Amino acid sequence: MARTIWFLTGNAGKLKEATHHLQPLGYTVRQLVVESGTIVEPQADTLEEVAQSKIAQALLHLPNGEQSDDMVLVEDAGLFINALNGFPGVYSAYALETIGYNGILRLLEHLQSQDTIQCAQLRSAEFQAVAAMWMNGEILYGNGRCPGWIALESCEEEGFGFDPVFTPNDLDSFGEPLPPGEYGDESTHGKTFGALSIEEKQVYSHRSRALNDLLRQLPSA
Ligand code: IMP
């Protein structure tokens, strides 16, 4: 029988991405639903600390208890903008709620160039993600990053969060990110995450990479 992974998230976009990723590997992904306001997002310095705190809180709500074969997944991400010394970083959720992605566009308004590569360099940023999985009393961590840049304007077709304004760097033939603005074997042709399908986003996504890093450490389902 497929092993159940309870994913603690209130974000439908994240749930969809994780399911897309883990289901083909034989896991059943279910959303761990807890009453709103129950989970406290700690204001910590690193994504790992946030993830660790969320695992501890999630365990209190595990439907079949800690003795079952079930696993718990939490994932924490942040957008780190180089010209803003890494802001919003661990404060990304708060920044999205308060200034939104339009506020981010405004903060970078002075950083523009007619030259695409120079523009991408000036506005370079990266998503970082930590995925933490609790299984049999142990916590495993996976890390993923997705370098890219902040677009000049938003595009809101798909996705969530900062997707409308984040363009991932193209990838070389080994799937490794190229410098901002350079054209690669795998290319979004300058499109933001918000203009990509979920399948296209997975190729570049920090979350996919964090989950892959985690899965390398897991026994097969
Ligand atoms: P969280 O704390 O992991 O939920 O992420 C912090 C903030 O970054 C939230 O506001 C998310 O909406 C946003 N975020 C995380 N991952 C992504 C992504 O893949 N695309 C766009 N925004 C994201």
C-alpha cells in the first residue's frame, strides 16, 4: 500500500506541486489540515529553523499518531533579491502580504537597462527552499535553489506568490542554471514562473530541487 505523506501547507499551489512530484514515486500525498491560526510561523534566521519548528507543530496533529507508518512533510521557501541584500528572504510571506509583488517591482524600479543580460544581472534574485520530512522519528532535510531575476512587469496567468514577477535562469544541458539573462538548452525565453505551466515550472523550481534532494535520502515507497 502507498505510504502516506501528510503535507502541512495551506497553499494549494504548493500541494499541487508536491503531489505532482511525489505521487509518481508511489507516495500518497495528503494535506495536513489544521485549524487556521494553530501553526505559528516562527521568525527565525534560516529556512531550516522554520521547517524544524513546523515539523514539531505538525506532529501534534498527525491523524494516525506518531506510531503509524505515515510521514510528515513541511516546506519553507523564500525569495532572496541580491540588490536588496537578500530581502525579503525569510520574511517573504510577510512581504507578499504587505507590499505584494507590486511593492517588490517598485523597490527595484531604478534597476533597469536596455541590455537584457545587464537588466537580469541588476535584478538578480533566487528562490531557496528547504523541504523537511519526518519519518520514524527522524527528520531529513532537502535543499533547493532557483536563481533568476525579477521581471520588469508582472504576468499573472498561472502560479502563486511571487510567480508573476520571477523569471528563472535558463539551464545548460546538464540542468544547471546559467548566469542571469543567458540563453540555455532549457529556456523559458524570459517568461516568469507565472507564465509557465506546472510541468514547465518543475524543471526550474527550488521546491522540485529541494524535494529531489530529500527523495535521494528516502527509501523507495
Ligand atoms: P513559504 O513560507 O514557504 O510559504 O514561502 C514564503 C513566501 O514565498 C510565500 O508568500 C509564498 O507565496 C512565496 N513562495 C514560495 N514559493 C514560491 C514559488 O514557487 N513561487 C512564488 N512564490 C513562492
